[in-house]
Amino acid sequence: MNDANAAPLLTRLTEAGRPAVAFVLDGRPAHAMEGDTVLTAVLTQGNRLRETEFSGEPRAGFCMMGACQDCWMMLEDGTRLRACSTFIAPGMRLLSSIGKGHRHE
């Protein structure tokens, strides 16, 4: 998903003392902070939230309040969630692209 050489889209400036939360993004270990949304957790790791299932273009969210449908992501088990309004949870296994590791049924 995210180019290993690209800087993260978001940089944490404050609240660095909150407990860490481990999660998995596209099969790779990642970390966030307790209380982060999925959107914040992913965008502090790389330069995009997800790739659109229609064209593969990068997306990073749009309205940031759950109205625009631009931040939908998928868990490895196929569950869809809105990254801007879902809090990161320990062990969460996120996919940035619907085709990665997901069975189409």
C-alpha cells in the first residue's frame, strides 16, 4: 500500500504519551496510540489510507466525519468500517485494498 520511502501523511505533534496499540496493516506490523481513529493510525504509518476498489487510486479520507464514504476500509475477515469514525483496536488487521488477502464471494 504505502511506499516505504514516502513520508507519512500525518505527523504526531502532541499526546505522544498515550499507550501504544499494535495492529496489522496489509500484513505488516504497525502501531498507533490508544484513542486514535483508524484513519489517524493508518495515515501516521504511510501516505494513503486505502486504494479505491474501482481504479486503484490512493485515497486519504475526505470529510473526516463519516458522511462521504471515502474512508471505508476492510478488515482481513471482510468486515468493512469507516476509518474516520472507528477507533483503532489492539490486533486489528486492516487491508488498504479490497483485493489484498480477501476472498471475493
